[in-house]
Amino acid sequence: MLSFWEEDALCAQDILIVGGGLLGLSTALSVKEKSPRARICVLERGIFPSGASTRNAGFACFAKAAELLEDIRLQGEEQAAKLVADRYAGLKLLRSRISDSAMEYEELGGYELIREEDKSIDKKDLDRLNELLSRHFETPVFREDNDRIAQLGFKGIKQVVANPLEGQIHSGKLVSALWRLINALGIRVITGAEVSHIEETNNNVEVYVKHLYLNEEVKFTAGKVGICTNALSQALHSGQANTKPGRGQVLITEQMPGLSLQGSFHFDAGYYYFRNYENRLLFGGGRNLDFDTESTDRFGINKEIQNHLEKLLQEMILPGKKVKIARSWSGIMGFNETKTPYVKAISKRVYAGFTCNGMGVALSSITGEKLADELALK
């Protein structure tokens, strides 16, 4: 049983955020900005964020030319361009809160690799995309940079499309900096707090959390609750059924003195991505090799994908170089068919936010701002 002190002072909140990843932390910050006197608490089931926030590849990206052309086909020009603009605005909002040095943000550019078996992106398409995005950006977003193929020694690549406005971050240091900011504002973050279920009463919302030591559940109460667990939300409510989990694998090499590669690279419609981190190369992706297995909310390493990543690393990205893998891991992302983030009312006092589709770094701040509009004290 809880003590009187715990129940009296720790369990009652004005606003509860379920999920302590980038979206949950960003939402809490936005709520505090809109309601400075609100008691806000973030409940995170893991020791660290449980999805992909600290298990991603650390890309601060927002637009790939080939993907944007496909998005235009599916969504229309206006919606596709707006999604790109929202991603970029999200990165700017994040950088206004967290200094570049604190999260090791480096604007080294993004590069889309077109393989010999892929369809080329012609100049007419690049001009079309730059014209479409000109209402949102002061400079052209895309340009060809084929000299980079020979400079970096890639094999099997025929074209490179560059986006000089993209960057990269240290995901762990980003979350650490968000924690420091949140603590300074008086927002509580409780880790190891797995929410079992949520009930709404006439007066408030009750959030039940499994207690690690006591043989009971802890009941938190709040005026409003925001669910920010993306693909891991299915157990809490059924209102996000169109959001599905997708596992992404990542590896990082040992130190490679003299590594000249810098920037964030991707190919095969974004299913593969790699970048430098100091003198190491970080490489991830490949879930399109086995969609059925990788549509899971369980962490783990798919050996087939791991072997394929290592083969591409050795034969296409760093041919002729000795490469040793230092570590491999996986993260769980959330996807929906529209690729569009949203905020949804689950009930009168409970709202859910979804943002990822592999772009959580860019979109979490913007989606958190929209979710905070619903959660803030009126």
C-alpha cells in the first residue's frame, strides 16, 4: 500500500503524459509553456525511452527527393509540401529549445543515393520540387552532387541528390538535454512506470501504473492525459488502430581513422540509411527485406537483415576497407498509411499524438505543440 505522503503529494497531477520519448517530452514542454502553473508528470515505462527516441540513427532529416515525388503522387502537391515544411519547422523548434552543442547537431547535409538499378531523378523533377518548396524555404532544397560518388568511393551508385539543409544529432545527448530542461521547469519524469490501463471518471482521468515492489497498482489522477507512445499505444486504447510498429536495426563500426565520409546518406526509398559519427560509420535499415517479421513491437536482431547490412557496408559503402562492427541494436518506430502526424481525441479528457513514420526527431516538437493545445489548462 502507498504511504499517505505518496498518495497525497505525488499521485495527483493536472496533466499526465504517457510516454517519455521525444514526443512525450516535447508535449510536456509545450504544455508548460501554455500553462506555466500546471502540475505535469511524464510516465515512461522504460529506464530510457521505449521506442526509437534513443535507439534511432540520429538523423535530423526532413526531405528526400524520390520520397517526395512519391508523396505527391499519393497525397497531392499541397499536402506533401506541407509535410516537408512541418518537419523542417519541427527541427527549428527543437533547436530553439536545445542548443546545437548540447545535442551535437551538425548540419552536414543529407544525400540520396540512386543505385544503378534505380530510376534516376532528372533535373526537371528537381526543379519542380524546388519550385514547390520555394514558398517554405529561402534557398533550393535539392541539387545534384554526383562528384561525391568518386570522392567517397561508393560502388553501384549512379546519382547523388543532395539536401544541404539536413543534419544529424547525438540521440542520447538530445534526450539528456531535454531531461535537464524539463527538470528545470518543474516537470516530473518517472521512469520504470508501465501504465496498465486508463479510466475516465466524471471528474478526472485515472492512470494505473504497475508498481515494481508493491503487489498493487499505483493510481495517478489528472484532469487530462496525453498518450505519446506512438506504435506502442495499442495496449492503452483502440483509437490508433491505423498505427503499426516497425522495427529498425542499426549498427555502428569500430573507430576507422581517416574516415572521410561526412553527412547523412540514404538509399532504396529511405529503407537504408548511414552517417558518420566521429570516425565511426553508423548504418541501419533493411526492414523491407522482411516486413512481416519486422512489423513488431519487440526488440531484437534479425540475422538476415544484419548480414545484409554488413554485406552492403563492405561492398557498396566502404569497398576495399577493413570494417569491424562494434555494436548492433534495434528500435521500434510507428507508421501509418498517410505518413502524416496527427492528434486525436480518444475521449473528453484523453488525447493521443502520433508523429513518427521514421521522422520523429523532426516532427515530435510540432506534434507536441498541437497536442499541448488540447491538454493545456483553459
